[in-house]
Amino acid sequence: MQIERFWEVFHGQDLDRLVDKAHEDAPLSSEVYQVQVKYLNNEYVLTAIYEHEVNVDD
């Protein structure tokens, strides 16, 4: 098994809603590994980093 990470970016005014959306939109068999938040141009920019296990054939 190998761990694969990928990210998705969310923009908006309501930080609580963005965090909820990041968790709700997580693809099946993936979970939120890390969240990074910045406040730019009067809105929050949330980067959700997801991870999931991938089968690697030898």
C-alpha cells in the first residue's frame, strides 16, 4: 500500500462553511489530511489536502 495525497481549493466568506465543505466533498475512501487557510482579497482561501491508500502492484 502507498499513500497518495492531492488537494482541492475552496474560496468564500464563511470559514466554517468552507471547512464543512472540504470534509463533505472528500472523495470516497479519502480523508482530510491537512487544511491550510489564508485570507486574501476579503475572502478565505482554504486548501484541503486529502490522502488515501493506493494499491501498488510490484
